[in-house]
Amino acid sequence: MDRSMVIKVTVGGEAPERCNQAFTVAAAALASGVGVSLWLTGEAAWFAVPGRAEGFELPHAAPLADLLGAVLAAGRVTVCTQCAARRNLEQGDLLDGVRIAGAPTFVEEALAEGARALVY
């Protein structure tokens, strides 16, 4: 059985520790050989826009842009359809490799055999 993690980030800079923790767990899971699907929802959707992750700072934490880069390189990053629409974000506004998908896709991934879902 393949193991995977579906991690949903529901916050951005307004809750920096929780936000950074989600990205850190995603990168650590990938480094451990676990497949990762990282969902950016709410204010976290902005981190899918080029240059936004570079502006995030949290003392004693790995740079968010580096963590996001690791997930983009070895996992999957998705922006919630409704969250993108509420922010007037379209596919062309996002980093290469980021997709836009909705709740049915999240549910399918979260309920896949061997998957574990976390929400931050």
C-alpha cells in the first residue's frame, strides 16, 4: 500500500506559525518518501502566486519559498477553486506546476487508500 498525505492549509500570514507548520510537515513527509498533495485554501492561496511565498517570514523557520519549492518539485500543489475565484486568481496567475481544483478532488485524494489528511 502506498502512503500519502493530503495537507490543507487554511491560513496565510495572519496565522504564521500554523501556516509554516503545514508547509514544514509537507516537506518533511516528502523527504521521508511519503507522497504529498498540498492544498492552499483561504489566504494560503496567495502563496501560489509568484513572489508571494518569498515575502513570508517567521523566525526560526525554514523559508516558506524553499518549502513550497520542495513540494512543487516532488509533490502536488493545488489551489481551491472557490478560493482562487474569490481572489480573482486564474491558472495563468499561479506558479508553474500549481493546479486549481475543487472539493470533489480534495475528497477523492483524502479518501484514497493509504492516504492521511491533515488540516492546518
